[in-house]
Amino acid sequence: MVENERNAKLLSIIVPCYNEEMGLRLFHGALKDQFDRIREKGYDYEVIYVDDGSRDRSLERILEFVDSDRNTKFISFSRNFGKESAMLAGLEAATGDCAVILDADLQHPPSLIPRMLEKYEEGYEQVIARRSRKGEPWKSAFFARMYYKLTDKLIDVKLVDGAGDFRLLDRKVIDAVLSMKETNRFSKGLFSWVGFRQTYIEYENRKRFASQSHWSFRRLLGYGVDGVVSFNVQPLRMCVYLGGILLILSILYLIYLFVRILIYGIDVPGYFTTITLISVLGGVQLVSLGIIGEYVGRIYAEVKKRPLYIVERTNVNDSEPRVRCSGREKDENGKVSR
């Protein structure tokens, strides 16, 4: 038995959390139900909870799990930095031969993990859980499909409808993703961009167990813009194409006016035409400036090289279950070591 444990591969399970207090115990229970099945596949496990600056008692719940299972680790941010940063922190902390990323709201069923390991053993380096949109509100499904069709034409990587962050990654994939130090991260695009052998597992869409979605329309829109802008310069090229088309149309219109003047003489000035042209050109210029501004803003963020997250408390890399807090450490009894 000891020899088997020594030979076992290690699976890292990364769970980003933000205000998930109400459902965390149920989620962790569902996850624990899979531990025996994971071991049967020849894997040991580590669970890494990343608390993304929750304002509720999520961290308290996570610390309960840490106290009851030495294979459970946690990272707590100083504030909310976003899911992208939470996933990055989890991947950086993961020590496994492979890692699974899944949400704590039970929309990503932990019961899929053993099936992912089976596909992983077949030689796939990315095993991606693809969600069926059956049962989703028609508006959400419609806009999601439109977004994927748009990105398919605009960006240089392939994004698959229903394939999100819920996936198993081989260590080679993890290292490749971590080698990219960009500040504006769009993980779904990065996972696709690095390549490696991929396969998909279908699963049914599930409702969130307890907490409400933290993705407002504004945040979703911003996330969509990030996906388009982060991977190519197609929007800038579109500005060039649009500007060229308008230039050609303007020249043709000037030729038309010149011929009309030669044939019919000078007419009464066309105020409506002038105002329309100014409005159209002004709108195009503002849109173009906005697109350029998106790229300039991302360059500005990259140049500053600010950290993508700040860890306030963690027990990662500790030989004993301790908590790092403000440069000092607390042991299990709450005593601070200086």
C-alpha cells in the first residue's frame, strides 16, 4: 500500500471561490465523494482553494476543510482580483502531474473528474468539459452562440461553444500557460493557444446551488472584449479596412459632385448630405479611437508590471499547516511566529 502511494501520480484540484459561503460545504462533500475513485485510478490528490477576496465567510469554510484534511491547501487574496487571477494563483501553486480547474458552485460536477482522468490516461493533455446549453435561458444561449461565432472569425485561436475553464491540464500544458507572463489574461484563449492533444467530455448544464452569479452584463461584455482584443489585431485591421472603404466612397462622391456641377451647374448646398457625412465619419473615428484605446490601455497595463494578485494568507509551501499573514506566520494554535 505504501509502495502504491509512492508510485501514485498527483492530481491538483484548483477551486476559485468568491462569496461561495452557502454552497462550499456541499461542494466539498461532493468533491470528497470522488477521492476514493481518484485513488482507484492511481492518483493521490491535493485540493487548492483560492479565495478571491470574498466578503462573506467563504474563507472560514475553507479553513474548516484545511483543518480536516492535510491534502487541502488554500490561498486568500487581499481583495477581489478576479477569476483569471485566482486560476493563475492555483496553477502556480499546483505541484501535481496534472490539474483540474472547477468552480465551487456545483455547476461543474466533481463527478466528472474520474472520467477526465480516464481520458488523460489515454494520452490526452487537455481534457475539456463541454457544457450543453440545454435548459439555459434562450437569451443567454443565443448571445453565447453569437459570441462564439464572432470570435471564430475575429481571433486566431479556436474557442468551442460550451467549453470553459472546467478542464484537466497536463503538467506540460500548465508550464506552457505559466510561461506566458501577460497581465491581461484570457485563459480560455491561452489554453487553446498552447495546443497539445485535446478531447471533450459533454455534461449537462446545472443551476448554481446557492449563491448568485457574480457576472453582470457589464463584466460579461468586458470579458468578451478581452477575448477578442487579447489574441490578435483584427479590430485594428478592420479600422484600416473601414477607413479605406470610406475614403474610396468619399472620392467617388466627390467625382459625382464634380460631374454634376459640370452638367447642371452649382446647386443649393446640401446641408443634409454634409451633416450626414460628418456624423458618419465622426462615428467611425470615435469607434476607431476606442479600438485603438483598448490596445493602448492593455499596453499600459503590461508596461506597469503590477502583480496580478496579492496573497494575504496561505498555507501553500508550508511543511506544517500554518497561515501566512502580513509577513508573519501563525501556527495551528493561532500563535504568531516572528
